[in-house]
Amino acid sequence: MTDTPRIGLYICHCGHNIAGVISPEALADAARDLPGVAVCQDHLYSCSEAGQRDIAKDIKQFGLNRMVVAACSPKLHESTFRRLLAENGVNPYLLEIVNIREHCSWVHAQEPAAATVKALELIRMGLAKVRDAVPLAERQVPLTRSALVIGGGPAGLRAALDIAHVGIPVILVERAPVLGGMANRLYKTFPRGQSSLSLINPMMAAVTLHPGITVLTDSAVTEVGGHLGNYRVMVTQARPRVTQACDLCGECAAVCPVKVPADPELGQAPRAAIYRPSPTAFPARYLVDRLHCDRCGLCVPACPRQAIILETEGEIEPALEVGAIVVATGFAPFEPAGSRYEAWAALPQVITTVDLERRLDPQGPTGGRVLAGGATAEPQDIAFVMCVGSREAEGNRYCSRVCCPTALKQALELKALLPQARIRIYYRDLRAVKREWEALYTRAREAGIGFMRAQVRDIRPSEAGQVVIEADQDLGQWVSADRVDLAVLAVGMTPGDNAPLREVLKLPVGTDGFFLESHPKLRPLETVLDGIFLAGACQGPKDLAESITQGSGAAGKILALMAHDTITLDGLICAVDPEKCIGCESCYQECPFQAVEMMGEGKTRQARIIEAACKGCGVCAGACPSGAVIARGFTDEMILAQIDAALAVNPEKKILAFCCNWCSYAGADFAGVSRMQYPPAVRIIRTMCAGRVHPKFILHAFARGAGQVLVSGCHPPGDCHYISGNLRAQARMEKLWPKLAKKGIDPTRLRLEWISATEGRTFQQVIQAMAEKIAGAKAKREKGLKDWGGTGKRGKGEKGETQGPEDGLP
Amino acid sequence: MTRRKVLICACPDLAMDGRELAARLKQAGVQADVAPPLCTPDGLARLKKLTAAKARPWLVAACGPEIHAGFFPALAPEARLPVVDVRSCPDLETALGALTLALEAREQPEIPAVPVCREVLVVGGGVGGCQAALDLANAGFKVYLVESSLSIGGTMAQLDKTFPTLDCSICILGPKLVEVAAHPNIELLSYASLSRIAGQAGSFEVEVTIKPRYVNMSKCVGCATCTTVCPVIVPSRWNLGLKPRKCIRIIFAQAVPLRATIEKDYCIDCQMCVAACEHQAINLLYRPSQRRLTVGAIVLATGAHPFDPTIKSEYGYGRIPGVVTNLEFERIVCATGPTLGSLITPEGQPVRRLAFIQCVGSRDRRFLPYCSGYCCTASIKEAMLALEHEPECEVTIFFNDIRTSGKGFEELYLRAQAAGVRFIKGLPGRIQAGDDGRPVIGFEDQERGGRGELAVDMAVLAVGLEAPGEPLPFVDLAPGRDGLGFYQARHPILHPLESTLPGVFLAGTCQGPRDISETVCQGSGAAARVIRLLTDLAGKS
């Protein structure tokens, strides 16, 4: 693609915003004869309709094939001018916006001469870059119109129903033998006390009856490949030993000689080895408990429908093609066994809120009677102990959110069941954060339930079948000892065993172990992997309403996706030049999105970019030792050309700044909007991510004699828009500092800074400090000073520490 | 044909005994059976037999559509099994009455199909409304986003940072706002109010009044030249009165749409802006304009208001200059705020001692009887911001319970404790002005015991959220609101995103306080529910 560049250069006055400081006419005169410029005009407002009309006319008249607009930040009008080009038959990526407002006229208002010189150099940089620009295609990724929902709890059920209702086929995969998840273990829900069965079962029934939903229970997702729009999924399903012919008559269980003991936590009464896992949940079926079945074979002839085949082994492995995935795998209640609460939970008078829920259910294993272990009479003194497995100094540090309303609900139910009982709640903070939860709290207090703000130290056995709760009372600071018949541990929510799925999906989890959303506020349902969404408690503790909301929300995301036949993605992604790739895997290892795959073996092994997964951050290109990765729109050639143009004159007096698009470039914009003045020595090169900056750029800049080089990005760890590009940049700079020293380049000439989009002041201070260093560089060299001074000042709201090269120096 | 047979679902939530209901029906000569809960496999098997045997004469006594998730219609798509909602009946007599009526009724009349409009109205351009609009627009629906203010963005645009990550609010919100404005399927009607809503799900007729900005929207380029020449200076409401602005102004730097607007009440008609505008965009003669829209569904994302602490007079808000609300504090520490981000008191003094008072308005039977949910974490965030600005600042938070129950919130609480923020259990009784005019907080430490007084430079009141006041102009039935003014959900667990009026959906704080993350989830969820409803209605017509 080597057409002769015919560049249209447009310089905007932006009213007085630019023209008040810089003379656009003078700029135009100076730039008119620069190489490649076919036409150069200045406009009062290039973005105005009049300006756009002029430009459109020029494109036709001069046969323009490139465009540079020197105006405001690309964040404002890049899309406007891209559209203009596209409308006039020029590829929209053959455009460069030169920011002479936020980065020049607004910040050098007192130095018009210097600002004009800088503006011209910025234009030269833009021209240098656009000469290497090539047309880029927006990518159309085909889309498979079906969705996979992993997890059949309330969030998964709702997501499946909302997606399928619009006519998109859904496959619902559930690990357990029945749908419903943890909701099956609930008796009543808060805040209104409606039964869980009456709320969740209709959704199960609707999913089961829905012709567009395929339910795979007893199944696990074992492999996921592909990308947004086209995921290939392997599911492993245990082959059932009872076929669909089963009509639930129960003859098999009646003859089975094996007796499996009761499991109160699961709400299971004693049962046979062939059994129905739940009387109420779907799908209704009998199962053979592979662990306990001794294969006596008595059930086989007992079945009137010949539905039992005990010899069945192995698994069915359906392979699925789906366009998007909802992860709704829920939570597991905190298990006291194996924790510091083990001794408490082992006492017969101590149960968990999960046990209590089952015991409160008249259809449950105790027929609705709440009895402490071994007791024959109902308990009269009952205590709830909050925060068991939550808010711990070690272990689960987070709050599980639902335990407070759960305990309030259960306490009120117990009070209704046993009006004479004395009930108290040992709590740390009572967290009824919803309107109706607070109402429950009020009702509980009015019902005479006691609340004690205390830390429970110990629960130990006492005489007469009671236990003693010893607690440090917060109010008044004394130690209490309280004798109760029944102690209920309010256990928190844990992510459960999500490791296998994590492994399969390569989804990150947070420090709390729950799946990590893409952005806690703006993209709470999305993950870093496009097309994979989160719903419900697998993302963090939630109640039923919040989980169901997220189920709908994830469905909404998928419906928006599936409204199109293809997915359009922008052209700014990376590619690998097979001529140059040496198969070193640097890009493969550094890509934050698993968008690089290695093809071939041995000497032919090479990297390839999975276009649909690539986000265009250029972290791979910043890592490539052989220049094989082409970061489209930000190629090595473009950036080197920008460096050359920036450092053509007086390089030793310049600060070359690499600013990431999302934070630091926006921070410099913000300094402009706020009219924060700083020295005009800085030349900014925009990259999508700080991780795009290859050490060779910096070495090149120093070879050209740059006075100072700044690499800046988003604050670690979380602000990076490409997960960890900022940390990659940091690692590279830390390696580079000692290297510079060895080469005899003062490493303090390279600076790494984290500047967020609001930290205009930080940007200003950094540039001021670097300019001071340039001014004092000569003197310093003479004195042989090695220390890195900085200004010692910190910007308002600056989060991170200033990064110096000390750590990397011997 | 009247029916003589009733199948009663033994729902555990029935307010009456199903067997008693059957007995009473039998006395009236109606055959009545009690089946296991119909949404269980056993109940469903029973129901299937019924539909297989041409169930026409049968009537099912079960739950309403907000509970049954559509499985009754799914079971017999053609037969339209008649279902009477007895689950919501408070007692036996009511249920009996409902069933008797249904038994006597002739064939259920077919609801006439209305042409379904695939356009959607979103009311409110805060982050929840924007999310709903974007998801709907991405799914191919035309969306009208009506915003009463000059710019979309809502309260989130006024915040400095967001919890628990402390990232900059406008930086993350700004691109979303631009995306809304640039979306080909979204038509943004800002500075507009609704004047009439009529019709029903599938076809609402809506009238929108667009207030005049006195600026031509297509000519104005947002250069703000007009604001520099305008001689009239008034307090900026957007900065909560803390910062001056001109009578013609752009509401904030990242406003969407980025256009100037004259506040006519203050305009002295000097015409200086008219002369200064190089685009001839200003015209002082503009009048309000009307738009009539037809939409299939409405998403309400009208938000909530911060509680005005003036009426909680013991805290001296409005009398003592050093007492500010948490939203005012956000503006003060924000780089675009009145102090350009310097943490100083409204009187310009440095802040060396700072206190936050929780539950102002919230959890108070006199004002807001509920917990506003966000304020604890917000105050902890603001305490951290204060320490970033003034590392030597002494920060105290007076609380009742610290309710940091959201993802990553507890971690922020722990970080604040480690950073030296002091937490005192016990809400102060009063704040008085000290001799030097600074706020003096009288408190009782409930944990350590004893009363004390704390003189501070600034006292920040963590105010709760209260329901939006003015009702929307629904001509017929309006979506239900609770006693406090918040919109009621159709069902608190199963349908948190639907209002009580079919076709009207809810997202964000208009149905009760919630944080940004939950609001965004609700925006997406509401979009899914809208798509589902419109697909449903289109299928019927």
C-alpha cells in the first residue's frame, strides 16, 4: 500500500481558542510546502458544517488520500473527521488529529512564540505519522445466534428465559442433578417472607417447558475455545443410569437395600442408593448414587418401565457452538468445618443459618421443628452469631451482605414459631442496606429480639445441654457469658469451587475469589473476555433480587449482541508479520487478552493474532524483539517517524512523552481544559496503552538526543484499560533503567509516571519537573550527581508514588 | 360455557388452606381438587393430564403472571388455560369470590391486539438511563432519551471519585455520555420535560416539552466565547452554589450535548453574547417546543434527590459555614470544582480536622426511615480523598453501623482504618459554632463511653437519598409509588425492574437508593425486560 501521499492539512482557529495564541495563518504558510501536503487551509471552526463542506470539496478537487487536522483533542472530533472521510470515499483511518488546543494554545498562553513553534512541530509529527498510515478495515466477525448459560440457579434461570424468549436458543448447563441452585435450600425469602418454592419453581418449570432452552444437568463445561460471537464449548455430562422412561413411581427405591444416612445440610432425609434428588426441583428423575450403589441389581427388575441400566458408564460429551456465554455459577455457603469455627460447629447445639433454613421448612427433614441436637423440647434461648466466615482478619475479608437480612428474617420466623423464646443477635455492624431490609430490622426490634454489638470469642459446652457464648461487648467494653439452647452461625457466601471453570474460561477472579467483572461500575456484567458475561453471586455476594436483576442484565447484553448478524470491531488491532516473526512467544505471554496463538512447531513456530479477541492495545508490539508485530494505527514506523520529527531541532531541550490514550493523554487534555500552564518543551506521542511503548523507541529518542523521555499510563493496578498493560510498561522500564546506565545515558532522563484522566495538575507538575531537569542537566552532569531529585511535590489526588529509576540501579 | 371444575394449586404461599377452599367450592356444587404445587414436577404432571384431556371446563386456581414466569401459557399455548390468581388473595372469602366470578364468566374476552411500537422512551439521563438506552439502541431499538437537565450524566457527573476503586467519576462516565450522543439509534432530548403520557404497553403516546436554550443546537459549537462576554454572574447550581457562573453557560466541561444555554430568569437582554457568537447561534426569542412520540415501552430512570439537611436543624447546616453535605464535599475536592480541587473550607481556610457524620436523614423515623446504603462507603471514600489532599488531616467518621456491604467495600473500610481514619460509634447529637465560627461536634462515644466535643474545620453530612418529588404526567393509571415516593417494583424479587404499570420499567435510584454498579446492572436488566415485552407483544399482534 504505497500510494503517493496527498495530504490535506487543516488548521483550526477554534474561534480564539487556538487563534488567540497561535496564528493559524502563519502555521498554514509554514506548513503548506511540507512534504506530502497537497493542500493546506485554515478554518474558523473545522468541525463546523462550513469547515466540513470546504474539506469535502478539497478531497474531490485535490484527490486527497490522507488528512491531518490540527485542532482540538482527538477525543472530541476524531470520530467527526473519520466520518467525513468515509463519506467522501477515503478510508477513515488515513487521518491524524494534531492536538494544538489542549496540548498547546491553552497551556502555553503566555508564550505565543514558543507555542507557534511547538504547534508547527506537532503538525510535522502528525504529517510524519499519517504518511505511513494504511487503510484499515473494520472487522466483521460472524455471530452464532445461540447462548450458553452456565449455572441453573435463579440468575441463570432468569438469563436463560430472557434470552430464549426473544427467540435465541439457549443451552443451560448445571453441575447438580437438578436446577434451582441454592434457592432449593431456602424455605422463605426476605424481605416479604414469600416461599422460595413459589418464586423459583415457576422459573424452573418455564425453563423446562421452553422449546428454545436445552437443559443439561449433571454436566460440566470442560473446554471453551473461540471468541466473541463464536465460542466452541465442550460439555461433559454423566451418562444417566435411569433413562427418560422413568415415571417417578419409586418402586426402585423401595427395593434398594442400601441406606444412605441423612444429610441435613442438603435437606436430605435418609435415602436409598437410587433416589430422587429433590421432590420439588426440575428435572424430576431418579438417580443412581454411584458412590453408594453396590450394584446388587434388585432395582432393575423392580422397575416396571425397564428404565434402569446399571452398567451405563462414561460420559456424553456434547460439543456446542454458541455466540455468547453467561456465567451464573452462584456461591457456596461458608463451611465452618476446617475453619476456626470447627469446634463451635461440632457442638450439637450449634447449627448454621443454612441448617436452620431447612429445619424451618415444614416439608424439610425435621418437618418444620427446630430442635437443638438431641433435645426433645424446642429451644427457649436462641442466639445468632453474625459474620461467621465474613469480615475476618484472615480468610474471607469481605462482607457477605445477605447474612444480616437472613438472620433478621429467621429470627422473626423463630419468634413466630416459638413466641416464648428469647432470641438475641450478636452482630458487629447490622447491615440492612436496603429499604425493606431496614424495615425487617425495625420489626425484629419491635418483636423483642435482642441485639448485641459484640465479637463472639468462644462458644463452649455448658451443663444441661446448653452452650455458653462468650463475647466482647463493644458497647461498654465488657465480656459477656450467655447460656443458650441453640446457637445459629450466620455463615457467609464463598465463591465455592469455581477453580475448574476458571481454568476453562481463563476468567480472572478478584482477591475475594469471586469472578472479576470488567469494570466495577461501567461494565459490571461484562468480563475482560468479550461475549462472556457474569450474573448473580458468582461475581460477589448478592440477594435473590440482585441476582435475578443481573440475570436479566446479562441477557440484555446478549440480546444487544444478537440483534446483529455480525459484530463490527474497529480496525485498530495488531497483526504479525510472518517474515519477521521468530516464534519467541513474547507477545503470546504478554497479551492481556489471550488474543495471540502460537501456530506450528519448531522452526516454523510463529505467532498469530486472533483478530476477534484483539483489543488493539499494542502490548504485544511493545514486547516484540524482532519488530514483527504491527500495531495498526500505531506502528513502529509511525512512532519512530513521530520521534524523528519531534526531535529534529534542539532535541536536548525536548521532553518526549508517551501518553496512553485513556488516562495520561486525557490527563494532558484535562490540564489543557483547566488552562494549567507548563513549559512548551514537551512533545506528546499518543499510544493506546503505555504497554505499547517498546524500549527501542526510548533508545531511539536518546540516540536522537532527547533531553528527557516520559512514559505515562493509568494508575496500577486497576485503572489500565487493558488489564495490565501499565504493569508491562513498568517491567520494561525497570529493565531499561540499568541498561541506560550501562550505555552511559543518565537513567534519570527516563521517567515513568501514572497520570489519570483527571490529574491535569500532576501532568503539569511532571512536565515542569522534567523541564527543570533539562535546564539543570548540564550542571548536574558536571557535578556528577546521580540521585534522582524530582520535585518532591505530589499532585492533588495523585494515587501512586512517583516512579524513579533507583530500584533498577546497582 | 361456564366451568364447573377447579384445580387448586397447593402453593405454600396461599393465605388460606387449599383444602378448605376446595370444601367451600364443593358446597357450592363445584368440583374442586387440590393438586401439589403446580410448579413442581408432580403438580406439572397433574396439569399436563388435565390439558391432555381437553381441560376446557377446568379453571386453575394458582398465582398471577408476575409469579408464574409464563409456564402456564407455555404448557398449553393454544388452549389458554384459564388461571385465577388466588395466591395474592388475603383470605378465603376473597379467593372464593375471585373464583366464583371466574366460574360465572363467559369465555375470557380476547384482548384486542394493538400495533406494537418498537421505539422506547427512557426518562432520565443518569448512568442508569444511559445504560438502558445504550443496550436498547445496540439491540436495534430506536430510543428517545429525555433528560430534564442541560446535560446527561446525572449525579455521577458531579462526583469527584467513585468507590471502592477511587477512580475518577467523569473520566469513566464521559465516554459513555459521548457514546449515547453519537449513537444513531438514540435521540437525545435534553432540557426537556414530559407533559403527557397516555396509552398502554406497546403503544404509549408521549408529549415532550423542550425548554428553550436560546441557542441554536446545530450552530453552537460549544466554544464558550459567549460565557466570557456575559456580564451576569450567578451561582452555579451544578456546583451546588459553591462556584459562580455566567447567565449564559455550558453546564460543565464534559457536558453532553456540549452547548451553551441562557438562563432567561437572569438574562438582562444586553445582547453581548449575541454579538460575540461567531456562529450567530444565539437567539433570545426562542420559545418552548413540543414533540409527540409514540413508544412501545418506557424506562423510568429518574433518580433520587439528596436529603436536604437544613430541616435536621441540630446539625447547623446552612448556619455554620463549615458544615457541608457530602455532595458539596465531592465538588470541593474535584479538580473542576469551585476550589479547583483544593481541600479548603467554604470560607477558604485549610482543613486540618475533618469529620463525617453518617445517617443524616437516613434511618431516622422523622425523615427517611430506611438506610440509604451508599453513604457509609461514600464517606470512607471521601475520607481517603481528604487524606490524599492533606495527608496530615485528622479525619473522624461518626457512625451508627458501618454498612460496607458491596464488592470491595469492606476492603476500602479496612484501608481507611489502616490509613488512620478514626471511627467513632455514635451519631452526634448536635453541631454548634465554636468561638471562631468553626463547627464543634458534640458526641457520645458508645464504645469507649463518655461524651466529648470535637472542633473541626469542616463537618461533612452524609445525607441520605430521598425519592424524586414530582409525579410524571400519566393520564390514566400511573406506576405505583410507595408511601415515601419511590417507584414500586411489580415484585420485589422476581420483577425488580418492572413498575406496577405494564410497559413501564424501572432502573436505578428512582425505586430506592443504590450504588452506581447496581444502577448500571439495572439499566441493562431493564433493557432486556423491555426487549422481552416488545417481542411478546409483537408476537401477539
